[in-house]
Amino acid sequence: MKKNKLGHSELEVSALTLGCMTIGTDIEKARLIIDYALDKGINHLDTADLYDFGMNEEIVGEIIKDKRNQIILTTKVGNHFNKEKKDWFWDPSKKYILEEVKESLRRLKTDYIDFYMLHGGTIEDPIEETIEAFEALKKEGIIRSYGISSIRPNVIREYVEKSSIDGVMMQYSLLDRRPEKEIFDLLHNHGISVLARGPLAKGILSNHGKHQMMKKAKEGFLDYTYEELVEVDTKLSAYPNRQALALQYVLKHPAVASAVFGASSLEQVKENLAFDTTYELKDSIYEELRLITKANEYKEHI
């Protein structure tokens, strides 16, 4: 599988990333999903401390413990959670990050994290303090690189200006093209990579799009009405393997290093891997797809 450099770091991540949030709590089922993805060339796994209140990290750690050196491992921090009470609050403080990283390391059964992300962020955060925490961990060798998971343009700009982040994870798909207008050029010009989550837009762009629309988008999706989604779906049906097309669209932009997809079954992983990641979408088809969909805009900067 094609691999792309993550920002200015030494990390090279596969063009497709397995997002582990939805692999579930059955470790043998999760093992089938992860092992298949790795066997097919994916080297980048994404999790977070908050997923299943730490259990997701534990499951991922157990599955990969014997092949840790083959994997680029990403996890996230910032949601201060209580496993017993199953609640959490936002805490991007330096103190919490430096404490919580030890817990993630323990759950993941590793002594380092390849890419560590702040799991959100607001403009009211103590951003300089947060950056200090990540820089300290990087200097100690506990993490190899860091970034943020955010769709907030004003927050992203703060980190671009004040930190040495190598990547930003954000929502991006054919149906959610908001980052194209405000964020991608900024990040690309600073050598910061994008990890695009939600590339299939809740499954609406998958090969099972009609079913997913009925299930998850009866009230619409972003600034699309349900009727507009049906129209887009009809036009996309004229192309072979629309799911591969949706992923190829996301990977076309030079700012994007990897498309992050989730999977709750082995079949979903197989469907997402049913195309050649070294193939670049033709410019003509790329433009056709842009005419079919909207150039969405962020409605507020918070």
C-alpha cells in the first residue's frame, strides 16, 4: 500500500488508516479486523483513550503487542474520564496530558506512541501549556510526533502558528468539503499533513449508501437535504465502485496523508481495501465529482 510522510516527522503512514473506535469489545473479532488490515498493507492504527473508557486501547495493545515495531500507532488525549462512572470532562492541561500518557502506554502495552493527538480543542484552552506538554513528551522520546484532532479553523491556526504539529485529523469527504476552502492550503504550505476521518460520510458514500441514508440521514447531512443526498447518490451510481471513488477523492488532495475509516466487521475492511491506493484519481473525474457535490463552508468559527 502507498505510504505518505506525516508532516515533517520521520513517520510514513499508509494511505488508508484503520480507525479502531468501532472494532468493538470482542477481542477475537477485533483481532480479525486488525490483522486483516495489517496483512493488506495498512500500517497506521488510530485509537483514543476515551474510546470505551480505555478498553479500546487495551484491546489494540493486546492485539499488536507482538508486532509493535511494524505499526504506526496513534492515540489521543484531552478527555478526562472516569471509567467507573463512565463520564468525562474536557481537560487539555499540561498536568493531565503528562499523567494520562502513562495510562495510555500501560493500556497499549508499549513504551512509546508514534503520533499523539489532542482529542479536540477550543480557542479558550491554555494552548501554550498544552503545547508545552506535547513538546516535553517528544523531547523525552515518549512520543515521536504530535498533532490535534479538530475541525475548528481558529484552533487549527493557533497550533500552526505556535507549535510543531505534524498532522491534523479532521472530517473530510465528498459530502463535507469544508476544509478545502480554509484549512488545506494553510496546512499544506506549512508541511502539516491531514488525516481525513469520515471519508465515507457516515457510510452514505459507501456501496450501501441508500441504506445508510435511510438509517442516518433522513434529516439531511450538513447542508444537504435528504432529497439532495438522493440526487448525489443517483449521480454517483453511474461510476463503478463508488466507495473506492470516495476514498480516492479524499486522497487526491496533496495535503491529505491518509484517509481514516472505521470498521465494525471484517467485511467493511475488505470493502474499503478493494482498490489500489497507488492509483491517482484522474483530474477529469475529480472535477466531475466536485460539480456533483457542494463546496461546503464552516458556518461558525468557534
